Amino acid sequence: MLSVAVVGSGPSGVYTAQALLQQSLVPDVRVHVLDRLPTPYGLVRYGVAPDHEKIKSLQNSLRAVLEDERVTFVGNVGVGGADGVSPARLAELYHAVVYCVGASADRALAVPGENLPGSYSATRFVSWYSAHPDIGADPFARDALGARSAVVIGVGNVAVDVARILARGAGELRRTDVPSGALRALEESRVREVHIVGRRGPSQARFTTKELRELGVLPGARVVVDPVELALDPAYAAPDGLPGALPLPAVVRRNLEVLRGWSAGSGAGAAGAVPGGVGAGGEPGPAADAGRRIRLRFFLRPVELLERGGRVAGVRFARTAPDGTGGVRDTGRYEDIEAQLVLRAVGYRGVELPGLPFDPVHGTVPHAAGRVLRGGVPSPGEYVAGWIKRGPTGVIGSNRSCAKETVASLLADAAALTRRTAAGDALAVLREWGLRPVEWTGWLSIERAEAELGRSLGRGPVKIPDWAGLLAAARDENR
């Protein structure tokens, strides 16, 4: 029998387990899927926006893998941290360990004022409205209540997600699993202006067309795009591609078409102050409370977060322009955008797992086709898959091929791996070491508790947002 531990129960971890189950080279495989949290599914549970029900339904296919009799879910077991199991000790229990721990840190802006109150990572904001238990009681509620204008720095899908949640009416979120505290805060939010800002042009934005279009169908919200800013992008005037260059990718052409349609209704100079917008003192104009406004801005690079009264009051941007080589250059001009809430969404980054080698430049674990490299040499029985292997690139489905490559390497090593000693009952050993694993039955109990919580509130299932509540629900055998 080949005994494998997969660390991480998000898509990359579950796809790794699935690839192990579907192969035929090693007939008898047993997989333990470990997670630091007592809940499975990783970013599908804690990173996908609550109103993206189709993507969240991916949990059903992940669930089918975790319910296979050859797979054991082992939640509430951290690896590499002070309270968890070291990679060295974990290697004593299994023939092989595959680390699928993702890229949990956000990239910083590295500008003055970034740490002012009112400035946060979009990752933290997403975790708040997704009920991640590490967030707990968070000051987002205060900021959502008090901010009139918000700036989201970044032009990828995460930036679009958080802008959409800020601009969406909380009544529409009642049918989702948003936790009660976040829903109450969003119901009372005073945000009326949301700026999504990128340092480069629209043809280089990373959002998908589906995400982009969703901004245009939010009830009570208007999208504003300045045609002058769009025209700065050489690709904007050449939807079939620049002369002598490759044709534009289909997603870029579709994005530009959507932006062109919005800009036609915005008018020249629409990115500046408009009647009914946020005034110089942060007070709304006459028409601001009639709805929310989403402004898509381009060719603006953040250089400083501005302060007033000890907290964020705005962002100073350097105006950029295309440099002719695919990048941008500063023009020497600046623009300030008022905001009492700033969310940075400029990418993720892998975090070093104590006990594993780490490449700090790329934020990944050094590897060869998924085999962990120690000192440039493959380390027997240690593998990686997902973002910690390749960096935060691709979509959820990209993890399938990534996992298959790693599993192919593992299976090629299987003959040597199975000659090593593995624990007969790894769960029992983990308990002897003082850990309290939450197995699949515990997760099912959490699901029932969240359904009961939702019923008590007149809603569908509502997420439990704290560690104590999750662990209590997991261990309530009478539920």
C-alpha cells in the first residue's frame, strides 16, 4: 500500500488526491488530506465571492473526492507552524507528502502610508466577508460604515470581486452564506464611490470578461469609464491587433468592447469629479445617495496613501503612459483620489513553510516536476503542487494539470517510497502528539450547524465565522 499525505484541501490538494485515485500504476493507495482549518475546500470556501454560486458549486466535485473510501479528511492539523507538525515528523508517518499550501500572503504596495488605518489587503477583506476564522472580529465593519469613497488598487478578478461586494446591495447578499456580522455591516455601509485603479492600460488588465460585465448589471450602481484614459492604450484603437503584432487575445478584445460601451455613456472627463459625487470634504453631493458609482481608472500608479486625522484620506497616483515596449513610464503628473477605505489587490505570494526549502524571490518551493529540491537534489517523498509550486498563476482548473504532473513524479518514485516505513495509523499518532483532528464526520456536523444557523435567521446556510464556533460544531455528535 502507498500511503500519501496531501497538505491542503483546496483545489490543488483535492485534484492531487483525485489523480492518485485515478491512476492504475499503484493499485492500493490511501490518501490523508490534511488542512490547518477544520473545514475543507480552501479558497473555494474562503476566496470565491459569495454571489458567485456557480464557482462555489465546485465544492460538489471536490466533495466527491473527499468522500471516497480511500481518502480521509484530516482537518484542524497545521503543518510547519508552532502548533503544528513539522515536515520532518510528518514524513515519518507517510510514504510521501504532497504540499498544496497555496500562496496565502498578499503583495504589498511598498508606498508611504500603506499601513494607515483604513488601508487593507483585498485578501483580508475577502476573508472577512467569507467568514475565514482567522479574521474574527475585524475593523472592516467600522470602515464599511464610515467610508464614503473606496479605492481598490489592482485590475484583476479579486479587485473586481471586492468592488462588486462594496457596490452590491446587502439585500441581494441575504440569499448567500455571508456571515451575519459582515451582512449587517454591508447593510449599513455608506460607501457610494468605488474606484478600481490600475497602473497600466485596459488591454493589460487581468480580469475576465464575465467578472467585468457583472459590474454593469448591479442594481442601483453605475459604471463610469473615461474614454480619454482608454484612448491612451494603443490596443484600444486597434481591436484587431496592432500593425505588425500578434492579434489581441479574445479576452482582451471582449474586455475592450465592454469598456468601450461603458465609456460611450460616460462622456469625456468622466473620471474626474461629477455632480453628485464625493466632494472635497468627503461629504456626498446631492445625488450620491441615489446609488453607487464604480469608476474604472487606468494608467495611474500609487505613490502614497494620504492621511487626515490619523487614518487614510486618499491616494496619490502618478499618471503613467505606455512606453512602447509593453510597460509604462511616469509622465511627471500626479492625481489624488479621495478615499477613506483603500484595498490593495495586486497579487498573492507564497509563504515559507518552516521545514521546507523556499525561494523568496518567486515565493515558491524549489522543485523539479513537483519533486521538492533540497540543495538542488530531489528530496525523497516530498512533493509540491498548486501555487506553492508554480506561483499564483492560472485559474482553478489550472491546478488539475499541475497536480497530474506532480503525481506522475510521485508514482515514478513509488517503488522506492514503499520500501520506507509508514505509520499503520497516522491519525492515532497525530492524537498522541497532542493534535485534535477533525474528520469528515466533524465537517458534516459543521455543515448541519451552518444550515441550522441560517434557518434561525430566515436564510439559507450561513457560515460560522470563528474558530470556537467551528470546533464546537465539529464535535457536537448529537447534531
